[in-house]
Amino acid sequence: MALDSQKTEGFKQIGTRPDRPDGVDKVTGRARFGADMTAPGMLWGVIVRSPHAHARIVKIDTSKAEAMEGVKAVVTRADFSDAITPAPGMRGEMWNVLENVMADEKALYDGHAVAAVAATSQLAARDAAKAITVQYEVLPHVTDVDKAMEDGAPVIRDGTAEASVPEGMHPNVVRYHESGQGDLDAGFAAADLVIEETFKTEATHQGYIEPHACLATLGGDGKGELWCCTQGHWNVQKVCAALLGLETSQLRVTASEIGGGFGGKTAVFIEPVALALSRKANKPVKLVMTRSEVFRSTGPTASTSMDVKIGMTKDGTITAAQGIFRCQGGAFPGAPMEFTAMCSFAPYNLKAVKQIGYDVMTNRPKQAAYRAPGSPMAAFAVESVIDELCNKLGLDPIDTRLKNASREGTQANFGPKWDRIGLVETLEAAKAHPHYATPLKPGQGRGISCGFWFNHGGETAVMLALSEDGTAQLAVGTPDIGGSRASMAMMAAEELGIPYENVRCTIADTASLGYNEISHGSRVTYASGLATIEAARDAVKKLCARAAAKWGIPEDAVKWEDGCAVPSGPNAGDHDPLPLAKITAKMGATGGPIVGHFEATPEGAGVSFATHIVDAEVDQETGKTNVSRYTVVQDAGKAIHPTYVEGQFQGGAAQGIGWALNEEYIYGEDGRLQNAGFLDYRIPVASDLPMIDTVIVEVPNPGHPYGVRGVGETSICPPLAAIANAVSNAAGVRLKQLPMSPPRILKALGKHG
Amino acid sequence: MQYHTPATFEDAAKIAFDAQGITRFLAGGTDVLVQLRSDLVEPDTLIDVKKIEGTNNITKNADGSWTLGVAVSGAEMSEHPELGNDWPGLVEAMDLIGSTQVQGRATLTGNLCNGSPAADSVPVMFATGATVSVTGPDGTREVAVEDIPAGPGKTNLAKGELVSAIHIPPRGQGGGDAYLRFIPRTEMDIAVVGCGVNLRVDGDTITEARIALGAVAPTVVLVPDAAAAIVGTKLDDAALDALAAAASAACNPIDDKRGTVEFRTHVAGVLAKRAAKIAYDRAKG
Amino acid sequence: MSKIHVTTTINDDEVEFLCDPRESLLDVLRDRLSLTGAKEGCGTGDCGACTVTVDGRLVCACLMLGAEAEGKSIGTVEGIATDEELHPLQQKFIEYAALQCGICTPGILVAAKNLLERNPDPTETEVRYWLAGNLCRCTGYDKIIRAVMDTAAEMREAS
């Protein structure tokens, strides 16, 4: 999208750090999250889940449960729409969602839902769930991505593969991606050193602290209300309507406060089940996942197996690069292998590059987006090889990356030419940072990595209604997952020229705005921000028109300055500035309500690059890693509320540290998840981490009125590689598998076994 | 589930003896409630012992020994002005269990009777030579701590029996104890390996030692060979190497989600050396 | 199954309730007393989102039975602010953006307040270890630690 007027300085609000509007609610316990809502006459729902990784469902006996005191409804797959049919690959996505929400003929992973019950109390529902007996015929299973591609591996679902998958591959390989350019053979031949390595990463979970929760009401008349914690309630509305055979508009969905999502709450899991129970019982049903259910049954990210080959000359020029990325995304298509492939070499200007991706199905839960889905793993593999090349050739890791860096006009590894981008600026800022100049202590290693994420625009609708007293009500449709209401209110206040405190931003329900895409792809501050600015400008235009009418001059002879309509141009005449509140005070008598709108699909989301610096030390006797210093440098385009931008940088780094060192899905021989809780799924705790330093680089995005780029996701792209490089440099041995757990590091050090 | 709050250990023992199905005793609840919530164990009878008089007391006896009530929390142990001077390793081991929140509730007795081979307070309890009072239908007897665990999640207590007090011996002259564990994070994990050391010195020479390992066998294990490796030495490098070798040799661990056989075996030796050095320094004052 | 009658004190108010013996204090607070400030993040004492005080000591409300509340004095996030005034920690958390999603915030505030009552001048390491049982997935803890340290400094100056 070409913008006729971009403003990147001279702001009154933008770049300041006001208190968030929902702050008091959240520090007093008043804020209502998914599980905090109740309804009169409400029942509690509980889902029965498969204990098997792969099993045919022979029989489900619900009779004992149904006879129990307080039980009001039991549902199975038969209670959902049968109008949705399977199709290959992502074309059958709605059927895939239905199949994931409630199993049909087969349970496809440990934790797959097979039935559900609603009763008058949570305890009664739990007791009833235990009384539902399911007879299974256990089938062979596979959970590892490489094993799932081997001849003879159990077939998850035949006929799922898209036509693009090369012939002769196992039916579990369901989608294929290939992109690149140039002559690889010539490129590798021109290199002084070629390194080719294989890397593996385990699946990690988004690890939001709030389990999925919803409160559903659905009557036999097909009219429903749904309250849930989600990153995208219009998507929930659309999916639930399809799965239950409802008219979309008859289901009103309200997004609760959301206790973390990171991509994991872009998908629908329990909401259709709660609605089905409610429809059957004709009462509201509350359904809240346990932590164990969250780990077993919602989407972790893909696990990967990757081969990366890079050639470099002695002066640090990359001559050719190739990556093969095998990603498993559970028992359904959708592992983000094309993102893995496309992000892999995005930071570099490459004449010869090729990337291949495979989407592989296994007996694991359906993967869901996790903060820049697919990109962090690619960076781990690619940036590790670059680090190794730098080590072997005696090159500085930042200078080498600068030498090969993508810039404006560079042809990207996956085709298009880059617009204005800020990679070089992040590398230069990292090089100039005191961290990079600080000498390492004995036993420490330093790691550098770049990272890339596309960012996204997407369907967006915003409404800004002015009140008689001159304040503004801003309704946006993207759930606030990290303080976005503050930045929306700041942008509206900036445009209207009124104090920040005079704008109240709320997340509207599905009945109050047009369709809004999910809060994903780092799109909120970009797309809802753009929409807010445009809606405010629409309101300003109407305010100017009222002033023009009052003054009896043409509308184009009025302009908006500092919250006032002022006459502009030679024939406008001499009128005192008319403040916003004076116009709105009379709006009832001068044409009625003044409301600004924006409904469109912004397509100018600028990509974002980052460079991270990490220092780590490794206990050579136990293999334990300590991250001692961490610096994030990232291009934000324009930081609307810098404190929350820093928060995104720090949060992504912290999640990356967990992914790199300790977090992993551990499956037993029986295909069951061994660590479905925060005790053994080890996310970083406060005492694990250092302070995380941040540098906000601002290279304006040409596609946003103020130059905003999304910042939420790029921050998790470099940490895996940056930490792996630091740990490898500290340990003196290259770590090629995540997590770099103490047993794995000790083994690499050759200290045992 | 029936919930009882008896006023005496004798009443508690009687309720337990008469109960049908699964019985659990509730002190800090940090294991019982987790098992209940996770559908692992739903007791038919739950006996809360905290209403019994004296269960929150920490008492230093005339001979210098200590008696700890069964509901004494980790936080109460850490905050006690004297216990940590005598037995810093024991107090530190207890303090390692879980979060600040868990410390407000978790107890030595619960940690022992939960029967986990990875229980943090148990190796050092073994090393101190602690005993427990066990009250049952036939009265109260005193049992060595190392006779309580029987295997993962199991104890040697009979139906109707419960631990009614913990006794820690007098510290005496020239003594020092220590506990170290390996966890992948800095907090909140279950020990992958744990090592408790208690020793006594005469001048620079170690005259007595008891060493126990956690998470390397079906129960916490005393390792007499490890103790023998350092008794009579000044904890020089050769003694430390012998200690590490003896500790590793005593390991009979499993591969699981927390660690491998090789890792546990190796790190048991590393921790034994490190813990012995701390205990030795403490013993020398 | 017969219910247990419990009389307790919550945020200085006397409260009575009936509960099933299997219900945790957290179940009772949230589902019987509508005090939904304490959150259930795990139900197993691993995340700290349900942190409350019981007779002045930090406890995960999910690791205590409702029946055990008899005769106790319980403090929750709803009791931190007095009248119209936020507690200094609450103010600082907003100012520092020490929360993003806010689900862990009630537990962290209860825990941090308890720390400052016991130790008005904690080191960064002491704050980090005290709060190690309170998981936050959004912030990387940086701004939380800074907010607690700065609140402590301000409260020391004010006293």
C-alpha cells in the first residue's frame, strides 16, 4: 500500500510511555480472563481424551456417565456437523479442525479429544468424565519427524498429501515447498570452505500461563453467545459456526482478557465442544482446560530436522547456500515448513540459494503458530553454520553478516526485492553496543545471530466514535495480547490532538465490528494501528466538515491542528480555532453522531530483522549453561510505546532461551507425552535469566503512516542460534540439537558414555 | 473422600487403621494435592495431622539433638535462628524444594513419606543419621530414616502407621553437612541427582562420614564406600577422586525425562566432590 | 457427599462457605466466593498464579484444601489496594509495564508484597529467587524485577 503522507517525527504522543488503560484492572485482580466468567445456571464441561498415540475408537460407552447425579449432557463426534468433508493438505483445513476438536474413527495423538460431558459442578463433571469408557484398538504410532518419513512408518492418514509432494515419498509427507535462485554448484565451487551440517529441534509449547477457557451458551434456535480467551474471536466465530452448522452471525463471540497466546490461541480447541454441550443441555457451559490438557492437546510448535550447507570465501562472502527443512506438525497438515524455508536465508544477499521444505505428519497434537512460526528453527541451523564458518575462517561474526546482509533492493532468497529494511542498522547497532566490546571472562562464549520475520497486515475493521464531551471511544477487533490498547489510544490521540487519557480503547465483540483477522503475524500495532489512524482521520474529516458548515466555508478550507478545526487557505476567512469538544458538544444538532471508520486489508506490513548478542558459560563438569548477558537489537520501524516494544523484545528473547536450553516435548516409547506440566516442561523462571538489554532501531516501514513494523515475533528468531553459538563457543564443541540440555552438552563434551 | 482432623497421633493411626481404600496423611499437601488434582491418587480417607498439638514445633533437646514436628514447613526451618547453625545442609536441602510458596507448606516428613528417590531433603537426612517416631495401632517406635523409603512412591510403614516426629542427632564438635543437587534450571525442578554429605573432622582429618545419593536408584541410598573413601583423609585430590568414583559406582539410575543413566552416574561423582568440600569447610569452621 | 462448613477470614472480612473435601482453596476462592483474582495456571503448584497468603505466609491456593482454611487469615490480590489507593507495587507495575498479558500479575504482586514486608531491601538475586515460583511467559522478568526493586527503594525512602 502506497501512503501519500508518512509522518515519522514531530509527534506529541507517539514515543511516550503512558500507563496502559487496563493497568488498574490487571493489578487489582478485576480483569476478567477466560476462566473468570460465569453465567446463571451454568454447567461445567470436561473433555475425555485418548491416552493412546494412535488408536481406532471401537466403542464409546457413555451410559454410566449419563446416569450420574448432576450430568446434563454428553457429546461425541456425532454431535458436530457432518457437512464438512476432508480434502488433501490445507484445502481440508476446516475438516482438520473438526477432527482435532473431536476425534472420529481414530484417536491420532495422546490427548486427542474423544468425548465430553457437562454437569452441575466441576467435580461432578470430572467424575462423569472418568465414567465414560472408550474401547480402543491400539495402532502403531510414530512421533519423530525423520522416522515418520521412513519406509514402513505408520501411516497417519493416507490421501492427505498435496499434489506438489514429489512422487515416492511416504504418505506422511503431505506438503512440499521449494524456492531459490542461481547456480548452486557454481556457488559452492567458488567457496573456500563449505560446511554442511544436520540440525534438530524439538517441539516447544507457547507456554502461556492461562489455560484455554470459555463460557458457551447455545440454544436450539441456533443463537449463541461465546466468551473465550482467544487471539481472534472472528475466527472462533467462523470455525464454531461451521463445526456446529450455525449461521455465523447468530453466534456472538466476545474475547476475554487473554493470559498469553504467542500464536497458541489462534486456533480453536474447546469452544465448539462447549457450544455442543450447551446446545444439548440447553444451559450455559463453562469449559476450562487443565495444564496437562494444554500441553497434550493444544498446539506446540513443529519439531524439525534440517540440513544446511553454506559456502564461503576467505574474505567472508557467502557464495551459495542450501537448506532442507523437515518439519512435523502433528497428525494434521500445517507444519510451517514454507516459513522455515523462506526465513532461513532471508538476512543474506545470495546469488545462489535453494531451500526445500517438507510438511510431515506424526502422532502428535496439531501444531499451532508459535511466535514467528517456523523461523527460529531455520535461524538456528543457518546461523550456526555461519558461526562455524566464521570460526574456521577467523572472521568477525558481525562484519561477516554485514558483508552479506540483505538491503533495500536486494533480491530475497525466496524471490521478491526487499523494500526499505533495517538489518544493516541492527548489525551496526549491535557492533557499536558496549556488550560487543566487553571482553569475555574465562569459560564464557559469545554468540551472535540475526533473525527475520515477514510481519502481516490482514483484514481489519476499526471504529472511532466521538462523545459529546470531546472524548473518543475506540473499538478495535484485535485482542490485546501485549498492551496494544495503549498504543491504539496513543495513535488515536495523536491524530485527534486530544490527551491520551481521553481515548478509551476497547476490544469489540464480533457483533460490533466487521471481520478482524486474528492477532497474529505481529499485525496488531501495524494493521489495527493503521486502521485506528485512518478511522481517526475519517472522524477528523467529519469534524472539519462541521466546522466548515458552521463557518460557511468549503470543507477543504478547514484543516485540523492540535485538536482544533482551523481555517486554512486564502479564502477561508478569519475564524477562531474550533476545539474538538466544541464541535462534538453540538453534534446532535449539526448532523448527528461523528464516527470514524476504517475497513480494509492493509498490505504494507514491513518485514523486521533483529540481531542478538548473548554471553553464556557452561559448567564443564555438569553441562549446565548459564546465560550471563543478553542484548536484543531489533528494527521496530517506529516504536509507538517504547516500553511495550522493549517488553516484546525481552519476552521473545526469554522464550528463545527456554527453547534453546531446556524446553522440549518428551515422548515415551508408548507415544505418550512424558512432561505435560510446568514441573518438567521447563520454561525459564526469574532466577534463570539476566536482565535483557534492548536497542530499538527505527527504520520506518514505508507501508505505515508512522513507519510502524510489527515487533512481537522477530524477537524469538535469533535466540536459538545466538545461544547455540555462545554455548558452542564456550564449550568448544558445536551443539546441533535443541534443547541444549545438560545431558546433551555433557555428551558433546565427551565427558561420559 | 473423607477429611479428618484428629487431635492426636493415636487417633490419626486409628482412623487410618480402620479406613477402607486409599488413605493419605496431609501435612503440607504439596504432593497429596498435586496427585489429587492430576487424578493420580484420589484418597478415600485424608487425615490432616496439622491439628495435632506440637506438629509445628522445632525443639532443641538437652543433649543437643533436635525434634521436628511433622508439619514444620521448610520456611519455618529456614527462619529458625539455631537449626541452620547446627545443620545448614539439612536446612538448605529442604529450602531447595519448590518455590517460596511451596516452602510455606512443604515438610520434611512429607518429603520422606512421599517416597520419591529424588526427594531433596532425604539424602541429607540419611547422612545426618536422623530417626523418626512412627505411631501406629500398637504404639510408637523409633525407626532410622533410611528404613522408611521402600521404592518410588512406597514406604515401609504399615497400615495405620504414620511418622509422628523427626529426630536429628546432636551436631557435636567438628561436624559439617551439605547437600547439592543438579537441576537444569536454577529453581523449581526435581533433582536429577542429589548428594547429601555429613562428616566430622579432627583437625584437618576426616574421622567420620555419611554420604547419601538421591535420584540414582529406586530409593535414596546411603553409600558407605563413598564415606570410606574420605574417612582418614584431608580431602585431598586423591580422596576426592576416590569419592567421586565410589559415588558413581553406587548409582543404579534410569533413563527418564529428567536425565540419562550416563549423566546421572557422572554427575553423582561431581556433586559428591563438591558437597564434600562444602561439608569439610563447614566442619573445620 | 457431605460438604464441610468452613469459617475463615479473607482480606480481613469473615467469610463462611461450604465445600467438598476435594476442593482446593483456589476452587473455593474462584468458584464459591467469586474472588477470581487468583488464577489457575497449572493446579500443581508450579506456576504461582494462584499465590495467596495464609496467616502471612505465601501459599499456592491450588495446593491447599478449602477445608484447611478453617480459622486462617487469607490474603489475595483483591486485598492489596486500600480504599482508593493502589499499593506502591501496583503503581510501579503499571508504570514499568511489568505486565503484558497480566495473568501472572496477581500472584506476583502477592508474592512481591510479602517479600518487601519481610525484606525491605532485597538484592536483585533475592528478588529473582523469591519470585522463581511465579512463572511469567511474557516479560522475560526484566521489568518485573526492576519494578519490585524500585518499589522497594521508594518505600524505604518513604518510611
